[in-house]
Amino acid sequence: MPMSATSTAGASATRAANSKPLEILTRAGFLGYGLVHLLFAWLALQIAFGKPAADGDQSGALRTLAAQPLGKFLVGAVGIGLLAMAIWQAFEAAVGHQEYRGRERTVERVTSVGRTLFYLYFAWTSYQVVQQASASSSDKQQAMTEQLMSSSGGRFLVGLIGLAVAALGAGLVWYGAVKKFERHLKTGQMSPQTRKLARRLGVAGYVAKGVAYGIAGLLVLTAAINYDPEQARGLDGALHTLREQAFGSILLTLVALGIAAFALYCVVQAKYRKV
């Protein structure tokens, strides 16, 4: 009987995951996610050339979008799309990735859990921007790091977080470099030219994002080692740190172009991602 109930629940979850409205919202979410990354790339370029800008991360991009005509409406629409993406990935974690077996499927499902949390975070950030929450994500991260460090074992926890973010960055670089992202695309429906374009955009986009997250993670780790919360300012701090290096403006420009490539890759995913 319990097995029957489990099977029924699994079948219901599968039907919900295959919902056409959810698929449409998810594909629209990729377009919104691409728009956010395009603005993120623009902010990174401004930092590269020493111009004042909002936080150089996705939340700064959302606030930049909200300041435009009809901006709050667009941010709200992006938030709905991101929420749909989170729901989709939650279903993938629960009953999806059935084309894989054993350990490979387990890895894909765990990855979907991470994506669910990631998209939920940005959906919540979109809501906060629409509600005019003014504190920047960099300031929030610095304050949270300072609070953690003041608690027992806090520096160790902050260090672990830094290592995890740095590992995420390294993973994104690897994911892009070996073209792992292609397994999630309907490549059979693409023309050779479209597939080549998608491959180039995906490689450039994931590597650029990986570099940015990797530097951010190392900064958080350094903050824990040096007991200096001001060093833990997320992606915005990572981009400013990159600019301060030798040939930093050139390197940051390349990262910005890579993030713009990821934005265009999101457009490709809106049509060809397996949902």
C-alpha cells in the first residue's frame, strides 16, 4: 500500500512537472534571466572603465532595471519567471532526470536542488527590488559576514562558505570548458550553425561566471582568514578586485563580455532547453 501511494504521488508530481503553462513560464524565465545578466555585464563594463555603478552583480542589475520606465513591472515579470524556473528545478530534483541512471542521476538531482535555491534567491531579490528594499547585496553580505564572525565558530563557517563559492566558480569553469551544458539542450532540433553558436556562447558564459564566483569565494575565504568582513562583498567586490590587478580593466572587460555571452545563451535556452 505505501508503495502504491508513493507511486501515485510520483505520477502526480511527474504530471505537474510536465505542465505546459509551467514550461511556458520557465522558458520566459530564461529570457528574464538573460536580461538580468546583460545588465550585469553592463555594470561590469562600467566598473572596468572606472565609472560609478550600482552593485556589480545580479541584484544591482535588477535595481538598474527597476529605475527605467516600466522597470518595476519588468522586474516583477523577471521574478515570476525565476519563480517558475525554481519550481521546474524542484520537480527535476524530485522526479526528473530520468534519462540518467545511478550516480549520474543522483548528481543531476542534487544539482537541481542547488539551482532551485539559486532561482528562489533571485526571485526573492526581484520581489525586494519591486518593494524598494534599498540595502545593496554587497552591504548585506558584509553585514552577514561580520555577524557570523562575531559568533562562536563563525570564522570557520565563513571560511567554509568561501570555499564552497570558490568551488562553485571552479565547477562553472569546468562545466563550460567541457561543454557539459550541451546535454541539457535539444541539440537535435538545432541547425549546425545554431549548435556552434550555442556552444561558443555557453563556453564563454559559464567560464566568465565561474571566474567571477571563484574570485568572490576567495575574497570571502580571505575575509575569514584575516578577520576582515569588509573584504566579503560578493560579486561586486570580486569585480572591483579584478579591476585593481595588472591589466585588470582588460580582464574585467573580457569577463563582462563573457557574462553578456551567457545572457545570449539564456535566449538559446529559452527555445532549446529540455524542460
